[in-house]
Amino acid sequence: MAAILEKLNLKKELQNHFGFDSFKGRQEEIIQSVLDGKDTLVIMPTGGGKSLCYQLPAMILEGTAIIISPLIALMKNQVDLVRSYCENDEVAHFMNSSLNKTQTKKVKADLVAGATKLLYVAPETLTKQENIDFFKELKISFVAVDEAHCISEWGHDFRPEYRRIRVMIEEIDNSIPIIALTATATPKVRLDISKNLQMEEPIIYVDSFNRDNLFYEIDAKGTREEGLTKVVKFAKQYEGKAGIVYCLNRKSTEEIAEMLRVNGINAAAYHAGMDSAVRTKTQDDFIMEEVDVICATIAFGMGIDKPDVRYVVHFDIPKSLENYYQETGRAGRDGLPSHLYALFSYKDIEKLEKLMRDKPVAEREIGSQHVMEVVGYAETAECRRKFLLHYFGENYDAKGCEKNCDNCKNPKEKIEGKDDILLTLKAIDSLDENFKINYIVNVLTGAKAQEILTFKHDKNQYYGKGSEHDKTYWNSIIRQAMLNNFIYKEIENYGILKLTDAGRAFMKKPKSIKLSINHEFNTESSGAIASQTGAVDNVLLKVLKDLRKKVAKKHSVPPFVVFQDPSLEDMATQYPITVAEFEKITGVSKGKAMRYASEFSDAIKKYVDENNIDRPDDFVVKSIVKKSVLKVYIITNIDKKIPINTLADNKNLSLAEMYHEIETIVSSGTKVNIDYYIDELLEDWQKEEIYDYFREAETDSLEDALAELGSDDFELEDIQLMRIKFMSEMAN
């Protein structure tokens, strides 16, 4: 059979069955491998044409190809697509739990008759013995395992049932060839796939992961409100264009979709908690251009073939770089320029870590490694494309990026890294190449970690040799040593650092090497990383902070009473010069603008004129109406002296969330009187001491206040309540 198939003109077969004139990339080689009956592993980025690699061989070979796919919801779409190229519907079927007995009987009849060339099944379908027995009677041409990364515990979408596929294939016929396909697989995941499927000397095809039409950008998220504002401003740049906004939870998808709609952007939410009919309609509306933007959880996008998605936003940073790559890969499939914009905050990382606490130890370890890689990607000041491709095992010269990521477009100053790279390599070598990044960093910085003391590595000659720099710095050095191929992570023991031949050569003969140090999101103001959505002007910010001190002194109030830091940062982004423009600034009410805007306006206007700055367009993000409803509810019920904890319970908010809502109301210029509530909780002396503290304080930080006042006599919540009272009376 193989000899006959080699004589086939595959381009002619492609034209006959699917109407295409040519193959993409390495499709033809892959298809020939399948036709030759060889086990084949295909790593091909989203949009590269993986499906054709099994669809065409299935049409050519005798018998039926079984296609194992994880998503029942997408099988009908895949079957419909194949049928659209053929005269008869019998050519492709799916078999899963969505079919009734009559429909299943029809599918089986077509299979027995030999009319079906492709049968899509979920792994669960193969667990039923009656199905196994049925498939034994058929001529199976090969088995295609789609989304094969689901096999690996190190994959971003591990599904235990996928690990039983090999056992089920053996029950049908041990000699059936296998083609496994995925868009995202690190070297570790590739090894897992081939091992678990027991592929015999598989032919492995790895396409380049580079998508040179995509612009990669990471921005500091700041507060949730700042993040929402950034998403709206970003989407406004692409008004009328197709985009996807990814979030980790359902509530965020609905909130962002609503916020986009009130700002004139045609958006809809999509998540697994919605009725299936609503989800299907939303998906169809997006494809048919009835909706421009989908705000979705990761439940959206797999199998969606929409070529003109111009941007993908991550409101929450993904759990892994595999997730990130797959989700961003849904942009720009038509080859035209597209923008990938992700918001990053350490609070989001803490949330991801909390979600893993109840997982089994092995799963938690894998999840932690994935999160560490995401943090490394966000923090890196090197070319993002180079970092991402390196993660998937592909070498890339950053010169090829041509300013098509934020770091290459706005590069940080480079430093000489020869000595510190050398110190890092020596430390790894002295520890017998047996530890992970965090451990090496702890050794270099002289950390008193229990593990280090247990292994007595505090006696290591390199312990504390890098203590003049912080952990962020040494993480940078190690990451860049990896990017320069001096060290690598061992595949079998994922995360353990090993020296390469190039690394050992560098140790013998060190040479000059220039490096960029990572971004620090906890020290950078929201938006400080260069962004097309507008960045804080740090020079102007310092001018405004100095002016705030003078104005505060003149009015005999603490600086934060005049304007809080988020307000100054917004001014240093928007450059307001009129009272109306000041009213659009975060936390600035009409009254506050009337009281303080004049002096700040003069300073900003002078700065803008002297530095020839083009001020941003007159655009303000509108809030969601329900926020105003909540605000009215809170103010009305505080006037009625309803206990604040009762207000929180009635609105399904935690007490901390309710305090935050009240603070937002006060910072926007509305006075509230919560004495009735405070009097029930605090003694007079406590109220006076906290109030007096804020009169003299330089900042409104609750943590600083608690440190000064002492945790023996005060709770953080008590101080927060008094801060609300203080700001209400002094700032408004």
C-alpha cells in the first residue's frame, strides 16, 4: 500500500478533495508520513493547518480514521467543515453522548458500509466496551489524537482520560498508526506525548512558533479599576475591529463586556456558565460580525476559525505560557498585523497560587512551574518573542523581531553582565546542577531558607556572593543565561538547571555580554511599561508630587487629602489643563477640581509647552451604570444609618469590598457620615488617635498607619473606617 501511495500526486489529491492548489508549510511531508503508516507527532501553531494533516490522508486511505478530540461542542463544526467539501454527508460523522439511539444507529450503519472516512470521537467514547468491540470489526486506517497536549500532566489542559488512549487503541488493533497533533508543546510535553502513546520511532514535525505579524505587549494592571479603564481605552483604538478579551472568571467577562458596551463598543460575554444556546449564538454573532468583541473565559476560542481577529487582550494573566500562546494565536490568522495586550499584576499571580493550594502535590508543583514561567515572561526586559519561542524549544535571533514587541520597541538600558553570568554558572556547577531557579537565587542572595540550611549550602563558597542585588536581578541573570544557551532546564526533572557546553565554554573563557534587567511591576506605576495605551510621565509625576506638598502645606492638610497618588498618576498620563478635564481624572470630584485644579493646571500646561507634548485625545471611560446604582444604594442607606455590615450582606459583598466601595464614593467627592457605625466599634481615644495620625501623615497607607499606631490596640479595619471619615471631612 505504502509503495502505491508514494506515487500519488498529493497536490492533485488536495485539489480533488479540498479544492486547494498548494500545501502550507510542512503539511505535504506530514501527510506523506501518515500515508506511509508511520507514527507521527505534529507540533504546529494555531492557524498552521493541522486539521488537513489528518483529513487528507483519511480521504485517501482505505477504511475510517478515528479522530480523538477533547471538545464535544466543536465536533459538529469539524464534521460540517469536512462535509462542506464533499457530496455526501456520510463521509464524516461524530459519535458522542449528544447523539440519541437513532442517530447512533445511523452513524454505525454508515461506518459498516464503508461510507465514512472520518469519525470524530471523545476519549470517553472509547472507554465503552461495546464501542471498542464495534471498532474491532471495522477497517481503521489510523488514529489521530487532536489537542495531544491533553495527554501530558505538564500540558496546560491535562485530561486524565487522554492517558488511556493507548490502552484503548491496543484493544482495537495494536498495529494502528497514530498521528498526534497540538499547537502548543514544550520539549517536556512532546516527550510525554510520545511516551504515553508508545509511538514507535515517531517522525516529529515541529513548525516554527513564530508569528511575525503579532505585536506582543505587557502592561502593569494597577488596581482593578485602572485595569478596566486600560481595556476600554485599548479596545477604542481598534473600534469596529474584531477582538477577544480573556478573563479568568465569569463575573469579569460580564463586567468588561458591559463596560465596553457603555463605551460604544459592540461586545458580548461568553463563559461556560451560560446556556449552551446563548453561547452558540454569541459565537455565531462573533463569526458573522454581529459582535466585534468577545469577553470570555478560556471556554472560548478552541476550534474558532476567524481569520481577522485584530487583537487579543488578557485582563487576567493566564495560568501558563501554553495557554497564553494558544489564546494569543487566535489573532491575525490572516497574516495582517495584530496586537496582543496583557495586563499583569502580582495580585493575580497570588490568586493563581491560591487556586492551586488544594491540588495534589504533583499537580501543584507543575502548576507552580507554569506560573513561574508566566512571571518570567511578564518581567523580562528582553525580546518577548525570543523568550516565548525559547520556552517552546526554538532558537530565535531577537534582531528578527524588528520592534514588534514592547521591549524591542522601547528597550531598557543594557548593563555589562559578564561577571554575574559567570558567578551564576559557577554557583550552579558547585551545587552539582541539581537545583531550580529559586534555589540558585536564594543561594546567591544569601537567603536563610530552611532548605538551604538543611543541605548546609550556607557554607557553599558562592552563598551570599550576590547579596548586593535583589532576587529580581538574579532572576533576570538566570533567565538571560538560559536565553543565551548557557544553561537549560532538564526535561525529565522539569525546572532543574543544567549547564550546556556553551555555558562551560563561557566559564573557561568569559566574554563581554550586555543584558537588560527585568521589569519590576511592584515598583512601576500602573502603565509605566511603555504602552500604546498611554504611560505615566514620571518626570511630570514628580513635579505634581512636589506641588502637592506645597499646596497641602498652604491648606494645612496632609498631601493625600489634596490629591491621592492614583489621581496624580492619571494627571501624568492625561495632562489635564481645564477644570472639565480635571473632573475626568480618577478620584477628582467637581468640588475638588474647583478647589485645587488651578495651580496644578498651570504646572501641567507649563510642562506640556516646555516639552512639546501632544496631549491625548479628549476621551473618558464611562462607568457601568450598576456602579452608580450601588453608589446611590450605599449613600441612601448610610443616611438612614443602616449598619455597614448589613449593607454588605444585602449586596453579597464582603465587608472589605463594602469599605472599598465607600472609599471610592468619598474619593470621588461625596461626603458621607459614618459616625453612627464607628461609634459602635471604637472608643473615643481610639478615634482621636487615628484621626490625629492622619492629620500629620505623609501618606494614606493603612499598613504604615497600623505600624505607627500598633496592632495591639488597633485593627486594620478600624483604621480604614477612620480614614474614610477623615477623607470625607477633610478632602471634600
